Amino acid sequence: MSGIFLPIRIEFGKDSSLKVGSEFSSLKCKKVMIVSDKGVINSGLIERITKSITEAHIQAVIFDGVEPDPNIKCMETARDFYISENCDGILAVGGGSSIDTAKGAAVLVTNSEPIVSMAGVDKVNNPLPPLIAIPTTCGTGSEVTNVTVVTDNDHFKMPIVSTHLIPKVAMLDPNLLVSLPSKLISSTGLDALTHAIEALTNNTQNWYADSCALHAIRLIGIHLCQATNNRDIENLSQMLYASTLAGVAFTLSRLGLVHAMSHPVSGLAGVPHGVANAVLLPYVMSFNSIGNPGGYALVASALGIEPQENDIATALAGVKEVIKLNKQLDIPKSFRELGVNEALIPHMVEDTFKSGNIAINPRHVSKFDVEQIYKLSFSGESPIALFDSETITKN
Ligand SMILES: [Zn+2]
């Protein structure tokens, strides 16, 4: 079934973020809580945005307590700050952690139940206060998605999925990405690539999502390396556009095994989300290809690969292209290289199977399969071994 419902206005363009004051004015807000992290605040990016709000005769207060992989306490603290300051609107400025914290705080402002009870799909009853998102990375897509991810007290990353979580407006300003460190451009860009590949190849079927995903893959293939190396406005603009397209794609179509497996790596070992996805992506693509050869052949074509003798061969060439891209971007080949403790694998396998994305993965996957994929991604051995491996459960 294909359909689209995306209740958000997207503004794209250099300095578009400076119109945020008039946006909050249209939303009849009197006092806005800006949610961001200390890195973004210290870079000075917030100052012009805050000025735009105060020039619209709206008060602005800054919540700067955002942490990577935000936990329940972080979101509750932001909620308490919002209430104590009598705010009536929220602005998220930053990467996925800032936007997700803003969404989590917003959910808690209008819904009295504990955040844990809203984990899962469509469990948020009440609409959020007006929320605007301004991304400063090119990966999360959270500025347009219906998801926030909260890390619980057991380091498990729980997604909360609801249409209420889609911001009212996303303001995409490529000027805000120019000071982003190269390492963050590459890792967040590879997160966006993973969003697009999983939305395109999983078992949900949505043509609108596929169109967004395919174009996102194409743009990332062309622009990610140049954006990382040159940090120029043209390539960064295309990456920001691609990241939002990938966010639209997975809001309509959801994700797959890479995200199911990467969340435990980030939650338990603190590996940044984009890096965890990038390490796992070629392994999961290899494993999944025989579950949807046509889909993975489309991924390869979007990355510029010529069609081979059949879809499987084209898909395999696509896996090799992603390995090459990771190498060009200096992504470590294995979790061992990143210092992750291998003894965590059994815990990671258990947490992987709590993800709803397992059910829509294009290839049936068992706990044994996931353990084997983790083991390979720790060793850094070639993912191509997974392509038609006899050791893995056959479809
Ligand atoms: Zn992601």
C-alpha cells in the first residue's frame, strides 16, 4: 500500500533559519524554549536564531542540557525547565540528540504518563506544543520524522513513534552546516544513507518513500565525500536535502536490521549512531541481499553502479561500493577497532530483538544470524562472506 501523510512545512535555503521568529509568531507563541547542546551553543550558531525570535517580540530561553543518546532524565529535565519558565513553544537546534530531546520534552508536557509507557507505535495520546526543528547535521532526519529515540535506565534505546512527533516546521539552513567537523559530516551522512537504504529495501511498500529514498541515495553517493572533504556550501546543501528526504522515506516506510542492531551498540557502548550504522551497513546489506535482490540492485544503481549479469551480482557490487565509501570516509572497519567490548554481544543480540524493525527486515533473521553478523562486524572480516553463507539461516 502506498500513501503519504506528512503534516509539516519544510523551508529550505541559506539563512532560512533566520525566519524562525515569524514562524513562532504565526504559531501565536509568547515564550520559546530553545533546546540545544553546548557544542552548538558555543559555536555561536544560536545567537542569530535567538535574535530572530526576540525581534518578533517573543521571549526565548535556552535549555543547554542535551546529551548524546538522550536518556529519560534528560527529557524530564527539559520538560521541567519548559514548565518552570512558562514556555508555550519549543525550538530544537542541533543534531539528532537535540531534536529528539525537544520531542521527548514536548511529549511529556502534554502527556502525563511516564515516557516509557509511550514507547512503541501510536501510544502518544495528546498533540505536542508547537515544535520547530532546525538541524545542524546532515543525517538525523529527525526534523521531519515521527520518531524520537529515548535511552532508558538499562541503556536500551526505545523509539517512540507517533504522527504527533512530526514538528510543525523544519527549517533547513545549509549555512548552519559549514562549521560542522568533517567527522560529523561523514558519520551523520552515512546515517542518512542507512535510513534511505533500509526504507527502500524493507518489507513495507510505499512508492513515495521509495522515490525519496532513491534520490537520497543518489545525492549521498555524489556529495558525501566532497561535503566531508571540502565542507563547501553546495555539497553541504545537497547533503542536508538528502538527509531530509531520507527522513521522509523512513517516516513513511520505517527501517530495518541495521538500526535494530546499531541501537544496542550505541546504547551499551556509546558508539555514535552514525558510526555504528556505517560499520554494520555492509554486513547487513550482504546478509539481506538475497531477501530482496531487486531492492539492493536499485541501491547499487543509485550509487552509480552499472547493472551486472543479474540483480544479485549488482547488489553485491553495491555492497562493495558502500565498503569503499566507508574507507574513503575513514570509518573504522570493526567495532573492535572502536574499543567495544565483545562480551556485550549476547546483551546486544537480546536488545536487537526488541526492535520492531526486525519484523520488516527483507530477510528472515534469527538470533543466531544476528550473533554471527555482530561477530563479523567485531572482527572486521569481509562482509561478502555473509552474501550466501551456509552458516546463516537460509530463507
Ligand atoms: Zn539513524
